Amino acid sequence: MPTVAVPLGAVSAGTALPAVSERIARRRRLQWKNPLKQLVRKSIIGVFGVWLKLSTNLVQHLNWFPSVKPYVGYGTEEYSRLVCRTIYAPTRAKPHTPMRGIHAMLEVPAAHERVSIHIDGVPLRTVQVGTMEVYDRNDPARAQTMAYSVSDSAGYLDLLAEHRLQPGVHRFSCKVPRRGPVEVELFTIPSDAKVGVISDVDDTIMVTQVPTLWKAAYNMLLLSPRKRASVPGMAVMYNDIRRMFPDAPFFYLSTSPWNVESSIRNFILDYGFPDGPLLLRDLDPRPKTFVPSGVQHKLEYAEQLMEDFPDMKFILLGDDGQKDPSTYAEIAKRYPGRVLAIGIRQLSARESVGGLASVAGFAATQPMPVTDVPVFTGATGSNIRKTMLPYLQQFI
């Protein structure tokens, strides 16, 4: 079968698939019912536009020019899903160098840049345009042929490549003019893999203290990526699951932006977690009709994974510091029989409200999910491991 690259990032609702169009239209209707949200959105877009214009002029004055950052992809034996981004960078910049979150968040997108894509050295030339931040099914009838793909106004290319690959790790490379090619891994999941893992990142495997705003801001923006702390016992539990299910893919689904992918990727490798693709969020409000909430983002990717791997059942791992319990309960409800177990790491009172729980008498955590799927809880990985792993033995 010929190789087909499918960028999914720059189509309007009018040209999307009917189901996708209806989703976008529904979200538009919900937004227009709230004038305050519309005002806030317009204000954010205006401020972002001013910053983007000034920063672009600055980096061009400094003689920076476009570079590309591909992100680790995944796929089936029939097609692969890939994401990359074009940004301005100095001449000698090294892609994927870990950096503080504040530096990553200030990356300046290089819009509408030509990007050539290869998988294992094979160029991808036939493209299909889809919708950013919305799950799109593979549709070869919408393919177009061109020598390169073009990034959107935020610098993103969300790609789907239809082809045949053997299960295992392949190489996905991107190249823009005046730069050398940049390669990352592409995980091709075997069709007979029966179990997969979907894991949150913040406060599930990496200590972030998201419920405490100022601590979360410090940890995500100012803390050195080399000083990030792992949640105790989680790496051990994840590797035990990997040994139980050797073919199980690990998908790290987070509401963090793609800007910090390199830092999270290095954290996963440094602390010995099973490697796997990150499924992050594009927070630029301009190329989309909406900015997805954390829950919407996770539900969209859950749908994508459920459809990409229809014979796979999933273990969902998260924490009670945000909305993972209710989100995972909703996933189990939407896809009956597809969720084997839910593991929820319980934050301490100090983590959830910055040590004020004993004074204020409350904690900013979520209740456990109400679902028919077994839910395993604990403050550390070892706590969850003691009860979850014996239960999972029956599915080996």
C-alpha cells in the first residue's frame, strides 16, 4: 500500500466530516450562549496576537529562522498518527533539549512552513486535511498529493500516515528548509495487543501539585526539568504492569501543552517509566473554533484510542487532584467492557491545598468515580500496586 500522510489541522467546520462538523457546531452554539466567554476569548486572542507579532519581529531581527520539532508518534499496523511543530530557533539550536517550562511556553511559532515528512526514510506526499483537537477517522478519499505539508497558524501539523508497518519502533523524521532532518520514535502497536495503559502525568507520575495554583505554576514554569520529582512507587508499578502485559502500549494523556513535551519525555525516561507517546494539548486559541477543556481533551483522545484499537482494553491511571475520577468514569460509561481497571492516586492534604486543609477544613480533590469498573486507590504507587496487580493477573 502506498504511504499516505494525512495532516489533521487546518480545516473549517464546513469541510470536515459530518460527525466532526456537528461536534464543532455544537461547541460553537454552547460558546455563543455565553457572552462572557466570548469576551474573554476575544481578549485572549487579541493579547496573544500582539505578543505573537512582537515576538516574531524580535526573533527575525535576531536572525532566527524556522525549525521543526516532531513528537513521538504511535499507530497501528495500517496507519500512524504523528504530530510536529514549526518554531523559530537560533542557528545552532538543538531540538528537544529539556528546558524550564517558562522558556518552552515562550516558543515562537513559525506559521505556514513547508515540512517534508519521512517514516523509515520513505517520504510521505499524499495528504488529507482534517480538524485540529477533534478525533478524525482515516478517510483515503479525502487525500491530496503534494511534495510537502504546510503547518498551520500555530505551527502545528497533526498527521495521519496510512501504510503498512511491522509492529515495533520505527523512525519518524521531519525537515524544513535550511535545517537538517529531526527524528523521533514511532511506536507501531501490534494488532493482537489486548491491553493498553492510559496514564495522566501531573500528580500521577510527576509531582506537580496542580490543585495548589502557585506551587503548580512554580513546578511547571520555573523548576528545572532535572529537578522534577517522581511520585513514589509509580515507576515500579508501571514496569510491573509492563512485565504482566509485554505488548501493552503506554499512552501518557495530559492537559499540558505540546511546548513541554521534551521535558515530560525526558522525565519519563530519566525515572524509568515505560516509554510511549505523549498526547498533549494545543492551547493556541486562533486556529480552532474552541479551546478544549482538560476533560474535553481527554475524552477526545480516549475516543481516538478506542477507535484506533477496537480490540484493546485499557487500564486508566490518574489522580484525584483534578477531574480524572469523573473523566475516567465517563470513559468507562461510554465504552462498556473496554476498561479493565481504574487506578487513582490520592493526593495528600498538603499537596491538594498547600497545607491549609487542617485550617480551612477542606481539600481540593475529587471524589472517587461512581462506576462498575474496579477502582484502586492509594497515595503512592506501592499502595495501588498491592491491590490492582493481583486483580489484573486474571487478564494475563
